[in-house]
Amino acid sequence: MTEITLGLAFAALGVLTMAPAVTFGDCGEFAACARVLGVAHAPGYPHYVLLARLLGAAFPFGNWGYRTNLLSAVCAAAALALLCDALRRLGIGRAARVSASALLGLSPLWRYDAGTSEVFALNSLVLCAVFWICARSRQDPWSQRCAAALGLCLGLGAANHQTVVLALIPAAWAALRRPAPGARRAQAALWGALFFAAGLSCYAFLPLRAAAATPLDWGRPDDWARFWRVLLRRDYGSLSLTAAGATGTGAAAAAREVARWAGQSWRGLGPWTVLAAAGAVVWAPLGLGLDAGFSLLWVAAFGPLFLLIGRPPFDAQTASALERFAIAPGIGLCALTAAAFEGLWRAKGPGRAAWAACAAAGLAWCAAGSSGWRLRGDFSAYDYGRNVLRSAPPSAALFIDGGDDTFYSLAFLRYAQGLRPNLDVHDRGALVFHNVYGDDFRLLSPEDREERRRVVESWIAAREPLYYSTLREEILPGRALVAAGLLERAAAGGLVDRPEESRALWRIYPDRFEPALCRAHYRDRAIAAYYPAMKARWLASQGRWKEALEQLRLSRNLGGDALWVGPQTAYLAGLFGSWAAQKRRWEDARLLLEWQAAQAPGDAEARCNLGAVALAQGRSEAALKWYQLALQADPRSSRAYYDLGLLAFRAGQWTRAAERFQRALALGCRQPQLPGLAAEARRRARSSSS
């Protein structure tokens, strides 16, 4: 009854705090796949899609994002109930097991995944079921019933998230410690394999739905070659978390991964995880079932070992994606922490006081971080998708140039909500929306893909209004980009800008970002920063340079560690600065270029541009300073040597000018007038010396 009460309490908490619709990340894709029974990104996640569709059809209330969020809330609550019951079966008392389970269930990572349409809550349920099966059958792990249950659970789990197979390591270790005849072990292994295959048969969903031409069809796995490519995640490097993957090998790399996992656990689950070490020590003296080795192997398999296999890169974006993977080892940490609490509880007197203090401190820490998972008012991803759709007129073509949050929020709105059927939406990777580039597009080289994009998009642009979701300034040769709210319109040669179009859009855009969620979550920060960056693009096109700079500063402040924000806002500042210089607005150009230089300390080009602006203002000494700073930023900058040569040439310093021009030539400067200037500087230097 205690476990049921715990599960119901956390289910109620999940429903009260979960997001009302789609959120950032893969949530929009999964909600859309549930609605249309589509094929999600590799490996397809058929178990999740089928279960989400079943619940969504049985609970026909709210949008499909709400329904799939509800699935996560139910799965997360059921997982905690199962884990708590597993701890009971291991001999851990009520106070210890409930307090440890509650700490896990209230941790920021667990709560966030309990309120969004991701596969991790279902993965937690499967893993807690595996833990429960191992705890229940600890006396006879070689029984056919245990093997069949474990195999089916792992098979269904692998059809949701393939990392579940790592649970075989602690499960096999626990079983091998129990003696059994070889024939009985072989029979159990056969039963386990058969039921594992039965659970894994969910993957038959992929070719069946691909053959039915479902709107969402990643990888189109309707033949064996494409099916295996999707199943084995070939586009992601199979064993890597991301296509980038593989950051190094050896002891130093292993130590970095262990340190990374420890940091993730501390930040995402809470300081209470350090109690797991004490739990490992007291486990055996307490006479608990299984032994500490099972939970320790569980932690090691899903924590450091997982990271050592994938070796994902060390950057802010990858760190945000890795956060959720701390939940699986957290199940083992929870069991060890429960053992530590049990030891304190059995000590009575001071021990129980220490248990109460530790539990209270853990709960206080979880409560302090609750603003990062209270998602009831989170409409930011929904608003973002709607704003993108608002930015394109009816019967236009929209091409998305990268960005999962754009892909998936639009997939949700188009396929799950049925919005804007009059908009022709495509992605330039030919992965999410209708592929207009041909069936062979994904097999082409990067150069041939770009050429195919140019041909197809040029053909479309000649027939209908063409819009891009992009941060690139030059994306379609022969077509200038004109700001249109969050999008860019591909303009023909004679087409002029229409400032009223963007002005109206910026007035009607809702922008309901939660500051607490932006502080806590990378993707929220990255999209929040996109709004002012695109508004700056429009303001600059209207010659409102200072306002554009303020928007760039706002974007930089909002974006924080988002990978695109620093380089892109610096690039835009340089672009706007060059536009201002072309209009001879030298002071505006200076302000923009100085901000660019401050954001990009190693950018010699920005400093050379500042030198050119200083010269245009008649400030030769300032120009000299900027050119010298450009050389400090990049000692091999041919542009800096060329500009310094020009400065010396104008000052009549012929020898110095000749030396700098020669250095620019040696570094490959392609200024057409450089050879002539170098020859003239040498001639005048010889004349002056003679």
C-alpha cells in the first residue's frame, strides 16, 4: 500500500506540473509521431510511439503534446512505485525506501522528464521493472519465469531506448552468483532470448509504417538496408550518442568521463547521491538482499561505462543532451542511498536524527531547484512554432536550414495539430518533412547535396514565395534574403524590402519564455536568444543600427552558453557594421564592429574593419592600433599586413610599406592591386635611399 500511495502521489504531482503542450527537444517529434504513427529519428522508438498513441487515443482530452506529456507523468510515477517495492523486497524498511525514492522522484532531472514528451520516463519505468524482477527473483534467478519476464522487459525496453541492454551487466552478475546446473542455465537463457525477441518485435512497426507513407518517416526504413541503418543508428555512429562522438581514449579520457558523470549526478539528482558510498559499505552488514555489487554495477554500467562507450564531446549543447542519461544510474544510486538511510534508521536515537537531517536537506535541495521543472506555464516551444508559421504567408514554401527545435515544433503543429496545411514545409536535410530533393539525396556527397538544393530551391523560388528559417546570410545564390520576422524571404533581384511585414509580425509574436526555465535548460536559452537576433536583422535592414546592436546584446545575454549565439551575434554585428559603413554611418559602424571584436577576441578581420572605419573618420593613430591588434589576434593575417602596408604607403614610409606588402604576398593575400603597390613601394624605397 505504501508503494501504491507513493506512485499515486507522484502521478498527481506529475499531472499538476507537466507542460501543457509541446516543449523543446524531441518532444514535438514524439507527439507528432504518436498522432500519425510516424517513424521517429533513429532508432525509431516504436515502443514509445505505440504506447503514446494508445494512451492518446484512450484519453482524448487536450492537444497531443499534453497527452504524450501525460504518458511521461504516469510512467515516471509507476517507476518510483516499482523501485520502492523492489527496495522493500531487498529488506529496506519503509522510512528508508520511501525517503530515498522521494529524493529521486523530486530531483530536477526526474521531474523534468516526468513532464515532457521524451522517451526517458518510459525508459525509467522499464529499468525499474528490471530492478524489481531481479529483486523479486534473487533467490532463484535461473527460473524460466524470471528469465522470460526479464527478457520481455529488456526487449520492450530496447524498442524504446537501446541503452536498456546495459542492465544485462548487473542482472547477469547477480544470476551468476547463484549456482545452478548448466542445463537449467541454458534453458533460462533460451527463454530469456525468446521473450527478448518478442519484445523487440515492436521494431516491425518501422517498415510497416514506412511502407504506408506516414508523414513522419525518418530514414524511410521500408527495405532491409534502410531498416538496419535506422535500427543500428548508423547516422549517429551506432555506439555514439551523437555523430560527433569519440573524444579520446586512455586513462585520462576515462577519468574525464567519470568526472563528467559525477558532476551530472550532483547537479541533476542532488547532493544526496554521495550517500550511496555509505550505502555500499553498510549493505552487507545490514543483511540486505542481492548485495551492494548489483547496485554498484548498475551505477557503473549506466554511468561511466555508457559515457566511455559513446565518448560524446565536451560542449554545452552535448552536456544538455547528456543530462537525462544521469537518471538511469540514479536508480542504482537511489538503492544505495536507501541502504544508507536504513543503516541510520536501525541505529535509532542519533541515527534516526541523522536520517531525518539528511532526508530534509535532500528535499530542501530538490525544492530549491523546482523552478526548473515546473512546466505548467511553459508555452515557449508552442509559441515559437506558431510564430514561425505566422511568418510565412499562405501558399508559400518554407525551407528549414537546421535546428531540431524548429523541425519538431513545426512537425507537432503540422501533423499533430493540423495547422497551416496551406504552407509547403521542407527541411534541407530531407529528414523530417517531405523530401523534394530526390530519393538519392541522402546518398550524395555534401557538395552534390548543396548543388541539388540550389537547383531545386531556385526552381521553387521562381514559382512561389520562398522563405527560409536560417541564420545564414547567403543560402541561395542569386537571391538576397529579406527579413520577415523569424524567417528570411528569398528576394529576386528587383524585389524591394517590405518593412511593414516584419513590423507587424514583431508586434503580434507571443513570447512566453520562463526565465527560470531558460536558466535551467540549454534549449530554452538557445531559442530565447533567437528572437532578438532575428529582430536585430530586421532593424539593421531599416538602418536602425543602435537598436540592432541592443538586440544583439540582448541575444548574447539570453543565450548564455548556447553554441550558436556567440559566433552568430558577432558575425551579425560585423555584417551590420559593414552595412553601416556602406551608408557612411561611421560612428554606428564603429560601435557595431567594436562589439564584434569584443565578442570574437581571435577575429583579425573585425579589427581590420575597425581600422578601415577609423581611417574613414580621419583617425590614423586609431587605425594603426586596430591593425596591430589584428596581428596580435592572428599573426598570419594577410589582410592586417596589407592594411598596415597601405597605412605606411600613405605616410610615405616606403621601406616599411614594402616589407608589409611583401609579407602580405607571402601569406597569400589576393588583393589585385597588391603586386603593383609592393613594386611601387620598393621602387620608392630605393629612390629615397639613393
